[in-house]
Amino acid sequence: MRDYPSDRVDLRSDTVTQPTPSMREAMIHAEVGDDVLGDDPTVTQLEQRLAVLCGKEAGLFVPSGTMSNAIALRAHTSPGDEIITAKNSHIYLYEGGGYAALCGASIALVDVHGGLMRVEDVEQAIRKQAGSLSHYPDGSLVCVENTSNRGGGACYPQATLDAIAALAKENDCATHMDGARIFNAAVATNTPVARMVRDYDSISICFSKGLGAPVGSVLVGSTAFIARAHRWRKMFGGGMRQAGILAAACLYALDHNIDRLEEDHRRTKVLAEAIDKIEGFEVDMQTIETNMVYFQSEVPATQVMEQLRLSGIDVMDIQPHACRIVVHLHITDEDIQRILSAFATF
């Protein structure tokens, strides 16, 4: 892999990306201050730039995507509310039950088709206490994840995003988009980010995945919403001091690492098509839109992982007979051929 201190091909996640030499140079020369006191100019620049890019009023830099989502959920809800989201969502599966522990909220899980929610299923999941003799919680927040991680990296059609947001507002629900890989979605669908998120009240955007920064996410929304979020960031321990060093990496990523996501998508499709043709392996090609390949295997996933490991290739098991591959900025065309050669031994 290029710009990576290992001879292994690490496909476990795009979170394994490390700063390239030029990104490190940008970090070294970052102008910094105490961001808790509002004095870090590089953090401020990043927050303002993301807000403008998304067509929102304000932004908030936080250490991680999980914290960004947690802050958003807490700022949008009150204890006893209910959050509506996909049953395969990151918020539900991989954030430690934060919606319960930090928000005191229940969760209504929506079925997925092709990895994505449908409008009619979201509608059926929204519950309100009014008229229920107080049996129901108040569904107050609808969350969409784009791209859908456990949906195989699939992207929501814009019409579906718009319809879900309209439905939420008709039912007096706020909307949040977990846009951890939103730039992958924007590139894959050729949709400007501002248009994609136009009808959503808040959006969480991660820089430590496909964009290749070492740390950080930005939460964007209205000025009033970000003011509430700022308080919860403090309470959750997310305030950082001279964070401009990290924000500089994110700014570099915005300038250099968005258009190149198309390369990751191209390489991902090559891998997916080849793996799907191997006897004993299966890929849902309908979900192959961005940088992920989820594949089923007749042999146990742990056996697949071990055989690939012996060839210097690392993947992640997600079910007893399923694994995930994630392509990222360190992966080259030569790496793709090495991966395919390893799969040919099965």
C-alpha cells in the first residue's frame, strides 16, 4: 500500500488510513489556539467551511463520528423520546447503546431493502404518545445513514432522502444524517453535498475514513442547534485545546481527497465483480456503489480471514460466513491484483 508503513494490504476499514506526507506537512504548519476558549483559527475555518459546504449555518469540530452522532441525538431529543433509524444503522449497532445511556431514548428500528430504508417503513415506525393513552414514546428524531455501512456502502437516492425528510417534518420529527462517508455518496451519485442534505436538520461528517485524516468529525446545523450541541460536547468531554493540528488535516482532505474517492469506487467494483465470480463466494452487486464489498462465503469467515492473512491481506469478518472489504486511499491497482491472486487460491 502506498504511504503506509506496512507491507500488508489492510482492507479491514478505511479508518486504518494514515496521514500522507503532504497532510503531515499541513498539520505541522497549522496555526493553533485554545479551541475550548474559541481561539483556534484553524478549527474555526474548518467549521465554517463545512457549514457553507453543507448549506447550513454553523459547525462543531469533535473527536469522532460516534461523539458527533451522540451529541446530535442528545441535542435533538429529550429523555423518553424515541429515535427512528434503520436496523442496520451505525447508531444502533456500533455506538455502544449511546442513544439509551446518553439520551434516555428508545429506538424504533426500520427494515431495510438493499441496505436502505424505504419511506413507507419509516412512516410505520414513527410513534407518538398523543392518542395512545401515553403507552407510546414520542418519536422525535429520524436518522438516516448515507452511505449505509452495513448496507454494503449503498447510497440513498435523492428522492428517498427528500421524502424521508418531508415525512419526518409532517410528523413533527427532527432529522439527522449520519454522513460518516457522505463524500463517498456525493461522488458516487454526482450530487452536491448541500443538495443531498438540504432538508436535514443536522449532519455528521467524518474525516478519519475515506478522507484520510487521523482524527475528527464535524457536526453541522443551524446556529441554535450547534449552540446546544456545543454544550453537550463539553459535557461529553469532547472539547479539545490546540485542535488546529487535527483540523488542518481535515482541511487538507477537503482540498485533496474528495475527487480521488472515485478511484476507490472503481477499484472496489473490480474487486466485487471478481469475487462474485469465484465459486463459493457471493456479492450483492446492487450495493456496490462506493468503497465497500460485503461478501458471503461457503467456508467460515474466520477461515477466509486466515487464508488471506497468510497472503498478507487483512479483511474483517462481520458474520459467521460473511466478511467486509473496504478500499481506501492507500490501496493501489497493484494491491488489487495481489488481492485477486489471493482469492484465486480458494
